Amino acid sequence: MIDFSVNGKPVDLDVDPSTPLLWVIRDHLGLTGTKYGCGMAQCGACTVHIDGEAVRSCVAPVSRASGKAVITIEGLSSDLSHALQHAWIEEDVPQCGYCQSGQLMSAAVLLREKPQPTDDDIDQAMTGNICRCGTYPRIRRAIHRAAGMVAKAGAR
Amino acid sequence: MSTRHISSDRINSGSVPSERVRREVKRRDFLKFSLAASGGLVIGFYFPGIGSEASAQESVNSFMPNAFVRIGTDERVTVIVNHSEMGQGVYTSLPMLLAEELDADWSKVGFESAPVDPKYNHPAFGMQMTGGSSSVWSGLEQFRQAGAAARAMLVAAAATRWNVDPASCRTESGAVFDSSSRKLSYGQLVADAAKLTPPAHVQLKDPKTFKLIGKPIKRLDTSMKLNGQAVFGLDVKLPGMMTAVVARPPIFGATVKSFDDSKARTMPGVRKIAQVPSGVAVIADTFWQAKVARGALRVEWDEGAMRGFSTTQMMQDFRERAKSPGVSVRKEGDAPTALANATKKIQAVYEAPYLSHLMMEPLSCVVDLRQDSCEVWTGSQFQTVDRANAAKIAGLPAEKVQLHTTFLGGGFGRRANPQSDFVVEAVFVAKAIGAPSKVKVVWTREDDMQGGWYRPAFLHSIEGGIDATGNVVSWRSRSVGQSIMAGTSFEAMMQGKPYDPASVEGIDDLPYSIPNIAVESHQVNIKVPVQWLRSVGHSHTAFAVESFIDELAAVAQKDPYQFRRDLLLKQPRYLGVLDLAAQKSGWSKPLPKGMGRGIAVHFAFGSYLAHVAEVSVTDGKIKVHRMVCAVDCGQYVNPGIIAAQIEGGAIFGASAALFQELTFEDGRLQQTNFHTFPVMRMNECPEIETYIVESNEKSGGIGEPGVPCAAPAIANALFAATGKRVRRMPFRLTEAV
């Protein structure tokens, strides 16, 4: 049995501990917002947070989450209220949308660690997330916009 | 099986047709299009309550005046979209067209994917499909007419209620008003409107009064792509559904000789292992169990005729082939003689490799097979074909097969397969389990990349001649590569020609004023499955044509922009984008040392594009800093979506130019995943600017035309920066001369 929490809810699963966290989240827990893209930590579509750290869940065995708190795209906010979700809407970022869960989860860690990221910071944090539709310019703008929104809210 | 039985509670009205729409569509023959003698569309309508089994509640709660819109008493306007949403924005741009004529309240407008039905056939192509950058131009009339017809009926209902002349009423933001400003919302008129007779003809708006069309309206599908709610094919889950992966041949054309599943079949979760025409299917409770068990499966293959196939040898053969004349595609004047008499002559050979579509979402298909019917869920671009092929394998009439189109995690042409390979295979797997059965076939990234249906490799050999005064007098090009259409059910699109138009598109319509032109084609027969990939032939012809024009400019010692201008004086729309891109890029302004600027212009899918790229090279590594794109797609609907498509197209084209190549050795594909077939990443992405030419010309496409210019603009910029010419994609400066 493996115990951990997903989006604040306790999970208690009887599953092969070597199963990648991605497939536990998708197939066992039915949370399909986290996507499969490559299975080898090349594309970032499967990015989730484990205890606040961005992790490629396609290569992380579920045992790695044992006793920890996992946040998926469904738990980024309950009502699209995260600054990044606002900014993504304002910049009309997604095209096909398949990679965007992973993009947002990577960007969320970046923004928490660097509330005013530079372009270099964005390059560093986001280069592991591939977008085949080519939404990179909008992702960059949206991250800057979200940073501005957070700063403004903080100043109030 | 209906969508409400899908166990995931995140199926929403925006992704899979609701039970109600499906029933309505099945029962009601509500719309007939026929081309009137005038050339205008005449619409026949179905009305709830006439020859319908629809429940009273349905008639009371919603009004579905035609196949494309449903209006609810809750004021919601649902636009039923007959094209697949794969990122190009059709779930927004097509609803905009309908909502414009309906005068709907945009905040109440939603979308639904259409079920498969001839009513939803592409007006130009006669089947339900998405491709050819055609959704918006082909939907312009269809969706505007549907919205205008619905509006006319709502106005008539309100006028009757008020006992006034309909002509005295106006509509705005989801409501009808009379001359004294009495108001009835569309929701309040649903029941009355549903009883009315449809108008035979409707008046469309004067474009000057448009409120939505032409504005950068935000996409309707954004929110659900930010919280995990959007349902893609891979996300579909049915109760009791099994998941399968298939061990497919390591070489195209290889077949299963024997297999040993003694270990695999004992592994956890494995339900069945069965041979299917495409290989050996491993069927388990979950994907991971199936994948692990497949690893333990031992398959012996009859390797077949492609054993030994090598792309290195193939390109060598292409080079030889290009030395002899091909089939004539276009002939003006006498190119060989003019070439012989030219003062300066150059020849260059451009090469483009096989490419994978590499959608972010690998292929998948869910099948629910019963004795007398079948349902399929997948991200399809080819609904009519996929349903027909699924029905054939299931042994059912097409109308007994329902196909549900999910969101597509990218398509780029791969999900428009003439053989419906990924759908047919899933039906075979369901049959191997035995009806009734529910199964999802999942392709890993490696399966997807190695599964074929690539952009064919091409070689273009071009010779050009310049006279003593610097004028280009001769052009002769020979294109060598596989046909996409020959031998498929789409061979008719070749119109009996001895060459595939998709092989030479973008080179056969060379726009430059050159007096002697010969365009030739060599069609080669290689058993690598090939298919259309975003911008199809243009993805390689534009690279060859626009690189060679640059080479001619260099020989003529002219500025590449001015050189093109001089040869395009009779082509105003080419000139329009060329000038705009040059001007916005600051073409004549000097760049810092080590940087270079390149330009390219091209016409594809009804639209004109020009790109200016700025590049530098550091330690042999190419960096693209900026791309300025100008587009003339005629009358446009949503400039925000156009900009997104042009940005995405530039990145798609740049990825192919800089990184991507599929190679075969000993019949085996050498690439497996993103590490061996890279895509441009955030740190490599240039700044991209898009400028749209205001135009009253007929609408053109936008999903694909942004791709072709990227490669030649970058190649030409590299020449400007380094003096070296790259002639093979992906670009390697070590090969440049």
C-alpha cells in the first residue's frame, strides 16, 4: 500500500510501487489533466508537484510520492484563480492545449521561487516543456504578465 | 453506450457530443443544403415536433433550427462545429461566424463537436474532415447562413408575440427589440421559434456592421485547457474498458512469423494477447501493465522487402534520378536552350528528410464494440473515412458506427489517414477480445514516431541562368520523392496526372517573371508509408525555391529583397507581404556583426506569407533571434488566432529546418523520441512578430501557410551571416559551402 495525498485528498493505493506516478494519477485516480507525451522526461507534459517541487511524473515511480503531497493541474486552483491561469487566458496561450497542464505546473514553481523572473529564468525553468503548436512566445508573455499581477496584488 | 456513462466526470459539453445532440441528430433530418441555380445556398430546416420523436422537454428547453446551432431557454447558444479542434481555433472562429449573424450574446456562446453525419460534410470536399487549412473559408457561408436563419426565426417569433412587423424589430446581444424597445431574450423565444417555418433565404449582414468578425476575440476553449477539463482521445475512459498496446513490426511491411507470450501473459493485469493484422496486441487492465507485458513479449518477424532500406542510399538514388528529365509539370518557353545560352549558370540541390508529425498527444483510439453496433472515440481529422473503415472491420453498416471527436492534442495531418490505421487497428483489437468489448489502444511516443505515415523525403535539383544584364532567363527544377496520394483512396485527387500535385505544389506555381520555365517531377516508389504533414509539399518546395532565388540574387549581385521585388512586379499580393515583412523588419538597417537577415515569400492554401529571419552563429550553433512575418489571407475572421497560427507555423517550420530528420538504416527507423527527433524549445524560440495585410480578397487558409517560409528565411539569413549556403534540412553548417 502506498499513502500520499493528491490535491489535498488522501490516497491509499494497492499498486505496483514501480508504476510511474503519471499512470497512477491518470489510470487509478482518473485525473486526466496530467498528460503523457514521451515517457522519458523529455517533454514535460506530465509535470506535477511533489511537495512543491516540479517533477516529471512519467519517470517518477509512485513510490517516490509515498507520504508526500502531490498537486496536479486539477489542484493548481479550484476555480482558475491562479495568477498564471488568469495570465494564460489574457494572452490566449493554448492552441491544442495538450502540453499546457505541464507548462503551467512548471511555471507555477518558477513564479513561486522567482516572483519576478527574467527571460533567462523563464528559459531555464521552461525549456523542459515542449509545445509542438509553438505557444512559447505567449507563454513567455503570460509568465511576465502573471508576475506583474502578483506584484500588483502584493503592493496593495 | 452514451457519453454520460463515461466514468470520468470531466467529460463536458465542449468536447464530446452530449447524448441529447446525438439523439437529435440521429432522429432529425433537419437540414438540407443544395446549391440553387443562383449559386446561393438554400437551406431546408427541420423543426422540433414535426416528424420527431424528441421529448416534449427537449422541444420546450431548446430550439435547434439547423444542424449548427442549438439555443436553450437558459440563453445558452451552442454551436455545433463540424471541424476538429487541434489547436487552430475552429471552436472559436466558426462559432464567431454564426454568433455574428445571430447577434448572440458572445458570453453565452459555447461549442460542441459534431457527430458524424453527411450534414456535417465539408462543403468543398464532400466528406467530414479537417485539413487543407480550409475550415474557416469553407465555413464562412455555412455558419453565417445558419446564424442568420436562426435569427430570422427568433425575430419572427417575437414579432408575432408583439403583433408587429418583423422588419420593425432589431436584434442585439441575444435579444429581440421592437421599435418601442420592448425586449424578448432568445431564451424566452425558444418555444415559439421552434414552431415556425424556416426562411427560404436570409439576408447576411453588411461586413461594415460586424461586431465579432475581424476582432481578436479570445478563444472559447482556453479555460478548459488550463485546469485539466478538456478531454483528449487519450483521456476517454469507459467503465470496464481495457487498455492495449500493440507490438508493431520493426520494419515497414514485416509480418509476424511467430510470437512467444508465455511470460507476458502471466504478468499482472494482462487479459489477453492476440495477433492482429498490424502486429501483436497486449491487452491489460491499465496502460502500464500492458506496456510492461509487451516488453516481455517475444515476436519473430518476417522482415520483408524493406529489410536493408537506407535513407543514405535513397538520397544517393534521388541525386542520380534528378540527373535525368522527369515528367513535365510546367513548361514555358525553352528552359534548356535559354540555360545553355545564359551568361551565368548555377545549379543547386536541396534535400528534405522524412518527418514525423510528432503531435504532443500520441495516437490513441477507444472502441466500444457490440454485436450490432460500435462506438469510437478518438481525435480524428477524417470522420467520414474513419467511420467507414471502422464499420468495414466491425462488419457493420456505417450508420451503426458512431464516432465521437475529442479534442486533438495536435493533428498536423497525421489524424487524417486514408487507411484510418489507428482506428482500424483498435477495432481489430476489440474484435480479438470479442464483442461486447471496450478497449483503448494507446501508442507510446516511440510507437507513434516509428509507426509511419511521414512527410516524404524530397530532393529538388534546380538550374538557373542569368543573362549579361543580370536578368533571370531560365529555370529548370526537378523534384524527386514519393507520392502521398498514389495508391490510396485519394488517388483521384491526382486527377489522372502522371505526378502528384502535392509533390510539386509551391514549385509548379513559381510566381517570378522568368521567361523560360521547366518544372519536372520524378515519382519514386518506396514502401515507407507517407502522408500529408502541415503545409504538405510546401514544407519542402518553399525551402528549395526561396533558397535558389536567393542564390540567383547572389550571382546577380543584387539585394535579395530587391531582386525578388523586381521579379514579382506582376504579383501584387506577393509584393504586399514581401514589402510589409521587409519594412517591419527594418530590412535596410544594418545588424550587429555576426548576424544576418534572410527573406522568403510564398503562397500556400490561399494565403500569402513573407518571413524575415535574423540569425547568428556562435561556435557553429545556429541561433534564430527574430522572425518577422507578414500574412495576407484575404478577408479574415479572428486576427488573434491568425497571429497564433503564424507564430506556431514559424516555430514548426524552424523546428524542421534546424533539428528534425528521420533516417533509416537496415530498414529500421533510427529515431524514437524527442531526444533523437527534437522540437524547438523555449530557450531556442525567437521573438516572432506577425503583421496582417488588410484585404478584401477571398479568405485563404491559416493553419498551414505559416510553415513554408521559415526554413528558407533562416537558410538565407545564415548565408547573409556566414557566406555559407545550407541546402539540406536539418541545417548543418559543417555541410554548408
